[in-house]
Amino acid sequence: MAKRGKKYQQVAELINRDMEYFLVKKTKIASFDESVDLDLRLGVDPRHADQMVRGTVSLPHGTGKSVRVLALVNEAKQEEAKEAGADHVGLDDYIAKIEEGWAEIDVIVATPDVMGKIGKLGRQLGPRGLMPNPKSGTVTMDVADAVKEFKTGKIDFRVDKAGILHTSIGKASFDANEIRENLISFLQTIIKLRPASAKGAYIKSAYLSTTMGPSIPISRSSITAI
């Protein structure tokens, strides 16, 4: 087992199951504003299509991160995307850049009519979770609304092959109640997406942590209350 640093050990001693929403702020180690991360182990088998948990949620206080949005749209929609705040707007030129390895983006929004062109980028975008998809709200004719939502805190999530879901729900600089409200909003969304075919406990375990800090288990009573 890797040896933990002194600062990590000091904050790990602070962990108390009854105060997980507030203690996560105290576990900050780094000098930068660490993200507050959430890890869930779900009782699903993503190998079965009917047990794939995927969706989006608009966190009430955002994530605290600057999200770089690329709008892949035809000329008729490009001005709309720019006015909504998209960081990059275009189509063929950006498709070529992505094929060449360009990756300075966090979200891609596209309209349905250009997906035929974007489909060939699966090898580049798929592994990074960037391929536009109607289920995540990134394939839409309402380009302006989609861009604004992602710029102000809407996040896309998807359970991995092991049934683990990892996401960031804020920053360590957030007020403790802001972290709590973002967490509750996210968990409520996950609970609503429970597959009908999932058996037994759905949320098997949940942990909060800062980027560099130790994990704080979220109590079963907290999840039940949500």
C-alpha cells in the first residue's frame, strides 16, 4: 500500500460519518481550489443496455469549473452559438482539427443535421466521452439553450463498465450548504434513473472527496433521506 503524506493523514482523522457534507471542505490539502468529487458504486450491470445509467443534471450552484464548449453546427446556427457563449464554433474546420488530435474542449454541442459528418470522429471522441448524444442533451436544434446550460453548470454523466459513477459537484471554496445542495440534486437525479431491471441495493456506496484529500463515506441514512 502506498504511504500517505502527513497532510493526508491529518485530514483523514477529521472524517466523521455524520458530517460528510461539511467535512469535505476541511479535507482540502492542495494550495489550489480543489474539486469536490463524488464516487458512487451502483448495483447495476452496464453490460446490459437496460441497466446503463446515463444522463445530465444542472447543479444549482454549478461546478465552479470553466467549461470549454465547442458548437459543431452549420452556418445558420453559428451566430446563435456564439451569442450563447460557445468558446469555439464551426464545423468542417473543427472536424479536421479533432482528426489531427486537437482536444482543448470539455463539451461538444451539435445539431442533428451534422451528425453524419461527426460520426467519423468516434475513435477520437468516444473514449473521452465527448461524442454528442441526444440522451446527454448535446444533440439538439436548441443550440443556444444547450450551450448556456453547459456553461453554467449542467453536467453529463455515465456509469462505467464496473458500475462506478464518478463526477465533480463543486469546488472546495464553495459554501458547505452549496456543496450539500449540489450533492442532493445529483443524487436525486441518479435515484430517478434507477433501471427497472436493477435488483437489490441500487446505491451500494457513496464517497465524497476533494481532488487531493481522503474519501468521506456518505452515510446510508443520508442517502435514504434523499
